[in-house]
Amino acid sequence: MEQVLTHCPYCALNCGLKLNTAGGEVVGYERWKQSPFSGGALCSKGVTAWQQVHHPDRILRPLVRRNGELEETTWEEGLDVAAQGFADVRRRLGPEANAVMGGGSLTNEKAYLVGKFARLALGTPHVDLNGRMCMSSAAAAATRAFGLDRAMTPLDELAHAQVAMVIGANISSTYPVKVPRLLDKVRRHGRVIVVDPRGGRFVERADLHLALKPGTDAILANGLLRAVAALGLVDRRFVDERTTGFEEALAAAEPWTPYRVEDATGVDARSLVEAARLLGSAKRAMVLHARGSEQQTSGTQNVLAYINVALACGLAGKRGCGIVPLTGQRNGQGGREHGQRCDQLPGARSIENPDHRRQVAAVWGVEPKQIPGRGRSFVDVFDDAHEGKVAGMLTISTNPAVSSPDLHKVRRALSRLEHLVVIDPFLSETAKYASVVLPGTTFAEEDGTITTTDGRVVRIDAAVGPQPGRGDIDIFRNLANRLGAGRQFSFVNGREVFEELRSVTAGGPADYSGMTWDGIRERGGIFWPCPKEGHPGTPMLYTERFAHPDGRARFHPVTPVEPPVVAGGDYPLVLTTGRVLAHYLSGNQTRRIEDQNAKAPEVYVEVHPGTATRFGLRPEEPVVLTSRQGSVEVPWRGYDGLRRDTLFMPYHWPVANLLTADDLDPTSRIPGLKYTPVRLEPATPAPVGREVVEVGSQASP
């Protein structure tokens, strides 16, 4: 028996675990009690994660489509067909007719290779990650406000906070390990404020729950800012010495009196003023925001409005304080730092900055002009595929046939592609549209680094070799070689890629250059920026200066805007989507694990009991949900923690996004997944959406 130290492959806490191996197989796990942050604690997903490694559903040989069917083939033929398809598209239609879609669960090293492969091997500007649909509003807002996209404070600092405001985050399902315990510490000597139309299981009776009407975050935040000022609780010294733009932001918030906010949001005026008092009077307070406020067509503005409140209270650069975006995916932070985004080069550099382009080109050994410019974002690329502008696509660690908005359109786009190559350990819903499927590796078969939600870089080690015989890094090396870019892709393992990644990030906003492979493990992870070897890393940002050239944070005046389509008339309710504890993202991994499926075997919709009575729902009978995009038939559950005008549906099954629209935030290009106007009615005897009924009732993909 041997043991290997690694980290859970699911959420961005990256809880540590030990994998037990014997005879070249993973045979179990143990808790790694010295692991960073979590100290050995694991949720049920982490406990069962090892079971995916040797799962009978694993793809172990490449698949090539012949006569409409995917058939097993050799690695050499699979790689040949994959590369030739991209070369043919490029020759006939130009390099911009190819695109690469990556994922926020990839290691830093693979995320780096995805961006480099797209730009050098394919020559396309179109590379983006599925993190575009979860973290892009937070990233855009943080960059505008602070000059840098990273949590300013480690999550451990919650233990020292007197007040914590949790915005649009279902902690009990998304961050179940340690964070609930840290919030309990806050409760012992202070207060927790929860901003969400749905009260998750982590919300306690003593908490101040601001159950706002969906789509009104910016109004609520403006009301909080105005109330903090009216109570005389603005940290004037901090605002004057370390920020700019406060008066303009306050002027934009001035119309939002407590009673006007109550009318617009449903949050009563007294609760609004109490929240402002708690935040403004606390010496130490933290604001944690997640998808609830971000996955809206005004997501960037929503986050900026909440940042305004935190800055007015001086919540930065000191212990127990901070504004922390709660990253969703395993490597949502690192995945968007190293060139996997359409607007970014490694080290969080801008692809449109000539100096940044020269710095990256020098490391890559190419001329800056060989690096394409800004490309199209995730949803925009699928629009292009739908219209025939993109004909070739490579996807890795993403399952857009389940996780994208307006799935009817996305599935048509996938079917219209001339050439789709999918790298995945399992035959996902997206892989069923593929021309070529190349077997991907699981977390236990790779080495590399991951960046946690608060900016700590940790190391993962391979417990066993790649079960299909080749790893993902090997795939990129071989594809690049066939496409004429082999010189830039000679890597064999994650450690080799990490050494180049260190070099290319040197001097960039996300500087990893001072980290060493062994040092990351020895020190229990290192927070970036870490600009030189021996540097301690930077757990807490902005203790003296913000990242803007003048060292000051920026307030932004926010004028609330309504969603493109507002609930009412034929679609009187708002559907919002999110996670459940048992599953992860599209469920391509967790829906295959028996223990996880037993905890959450099928999709459902949550309905307030009063709403169920109003719409004549019957116990044990399904309901039909209809939006402007489509209809689905699903089981329902009563839950009195919801607003009566709001419904909730988990997105881990290929059902929820048949209802959502692909309207985008104009800045972050994030879809408004948290606001879909719908109609709710009892199911009729005639089946509605037969395909959806069948998919929704299946326990596994």
C-alpha cells in the first residue's frame, strides 16, 4: 500500500486527501489531517472522489465517428483524425473558424496549455473557459475596483470577523467544509447577514436574512450604501486616503431610501438599516459574494455595488476584513489566470496590451504578431457555431450540452460543427456530438498545481498512471506536433509545464515566478503574488496599496437596470438555479457514483408551499415549468425557505438549462442564469417534453 497527497477535484476549497494505491490502482482514501485550510475534513463528494478513477464508464480508448457512430480506435489514429480535422477547417475557412473551450477544473498547467495550444497550434483567438459562466462578473468587478482579480483576504480570516455578509451563496451545498464552522465563529461574537431569495440550510434563525426579490441586487446594495452614509458610519479616513469616486457612487445611491428599497426588493426597511448598521459599526467584517448576484445580466454592476458598500465601511487590508468572491470550480481562480480566457494571456496579462504580448511572446519564442488578438467568449462562440462561423471545436473539462444556457440552441450549434474533439474521462452529453473523443485523465492521474478560491497555490500528485495510457499533457503535445507547433509543446509532465508557467508569469499581475514545485508542498501552499524565490507569498492583499497605479480603490456609481425580460403576465415566477451537495456541475462525474446518486437521484424544482397551493400543485405529482425557451416536466418539493415568487432547480441534470436564456452581461459576458421568468402548472396526463422527462428521470448520464 502506498499513499499519495492530493486535493479533491470538485469545489474551489481544494480540500486535501490521501489516496491509497496498490498494484497500480487507487483502492481508497484517507483524510490528510495536515492539509491546507480544510485540515482533513471532506464532504461526501471528496470522500467518494476516488471512485471515478477506475469506474466502468471510463473511456479507455479513443473514439472516432464512422457512419454516424463512435467507434474505438488506436491512439495514433485518434490523434491523426483530431489534428487533421482542425487543419482542414483552418485551411478552408481560416484559423478563426476553430475554437477551444476549456474548464475551470483543469490544473494551472493544463489551463496554460489550453490557451497556448489555441493561439500557437491552431492560431485562433477563440479560447475561453466555462468559468466565463460563473466567475467573470466577479473578475471584471474586482479588476475595475481594485486593479486585480483575486480575493483580498484568506477565508481563514472569517474566524476574526464580527460580521459576515454572504451574498448569493448556498454555503451548505457549495462550501460545506469548514466555511460553515467559520460562520459559526462569527455568530458567537457577532452576526451573519444573508442576502439571497432562497435561505439555504446554513442560514440560522438568528441571522439577518435579506430575502430580496430576484434581480434587485443593485437596488439593495445602493440602499445599503445610502443607509451607511445616513447613519454616519462611513469610514471617512479610509475613503479619503485610499479610494476615489465615493461622492459619485453615493450620489447614484441617494434615490434609494429604505422604503423605496423595500418596495423594489421586498426587504423591509428596518432590516436594510440594521444590515447597514452592522456593517458600518463593525471593526472587522467580511463580504462574501457568489453566483446569486453574479450570474445576472447586470452581474458586474451588482458586484460593484456591493464593493461600494464594503469600501465605504473600510473593509480592506486588515485582519478579519475583506471582499471575497467565492469561486465555484476546483480551479476557477487559476483557470482564469493563465491564458485560458479570450481576453487574457498567462499571469492575468491583457491580450490587448503590447507590453504584455511582448513578454509572453519572448518566453514562447515567437513574434508578438503571431499571438492572435482578443477572441470571442464562451456563449458567443456557440452563437458563432450556430451561425456557421466556427466549424471546428475542441472541448476539455467542460460539458456545454448540459451547462450552457438555452440548450436547444447550444445542441443545434454542436450538431452543426464540422469537427468536434472532446477530451473527457467519460462519455458526456457533449461527447455524444463529437467527431473524435480522446480519453481524458481524472484528478488522480495527473500532477500539477491548483489555485484555491482565496489565491493559495497547492500541489497535486499523480497516484496512478493515466488509465487510458496517455495523459492530457501528452494529448496536447501530440496534437500540437501534428499541427506544426511541436517546438512549443515538448512537455512530458505537469512539473515541466509549471516551470514554464512560472517564467511566463514573472512580472505579471498573477505572479507565480517565486514559487517552486517542492516549496508549494513544503509550505502547505503559497499565495500569489510571489515574485521571487524565498518570498513568503501574499495571503492578504491591499494592506497599504490597491493594485491600480495610484494605489487607490475605485468606487463606481451604479444605476440599477432590470433584466432583459421581467417576470409577469404569462411567466409570473422567477426560476433560479444552483448546486446541491451531492453533485458537481453537469454531474458527468458525480452522477456515476452510486453513493452520490443515492443522495440526489433526480432533478426537481423547489416551490414555496404557499406558491404550490396558489398554482394547484398536487403532492407526488410532477409539474410543468415553461419559459420562453422551452418546457420541462419535473418532480417538485416544498421548501418554505424560498420567496413565494421564486423557484429553485439544481443544474446538475440536462434539464434546467432548457429553460434559461443566453442573455449576457455586456461587460463580463456572463449569462443571466439566476433570473428566468417561468410559468408553473400541474402536469397534465399527456407527457410534456418527452425527451426531458426521460433525461430528468435517469440516475446517471
